[in-house]
Amino acid sequence: MRSPRLLILDDPFGGLDLATRDCLQKVIRRLMRGGLPVLLLTNRPDELPPGTTHLLLVRNQRIIAQGVRRDVLK
């Protein structure tokens, strides 16, 4: 893909060793800084890239929280 308009990642860190996980985190951060919107699905908040601005929390197929990262993680 030459110029994607959106990158969707479903559990991209699952099964990765620490070195590969760190490398992928850096790639994702670089893409986000470059302006590419990223939709990342994970059940581990520690995997959220630093540039993540908004969150949508889902439990049992229901939205339980949504909004700006700092507000949702309180």
C-alpha cells in the first residue's frame, strides 16, 4: 500500500518477544507522528502508543467508556 488513509491493527503485539514488540511500537509511533490515523485494538492498556489520543472501552459487546485518553484511563 502506498498511501493508506487508516491503519487498523488487531492485537498487533500478541505473541511478540520484547525486542520485536519495542520495534513495532516505534514503527507505530513514527506512523502516527507522520499523520497516519491508527486504530489499535488491544486488551492491554500498557500497549497503547504514547500518541494515542482517544479510547473506546468495550466489555461484553457494550461500550463502557469513551473519550480523551487521560479522562478514560482515570
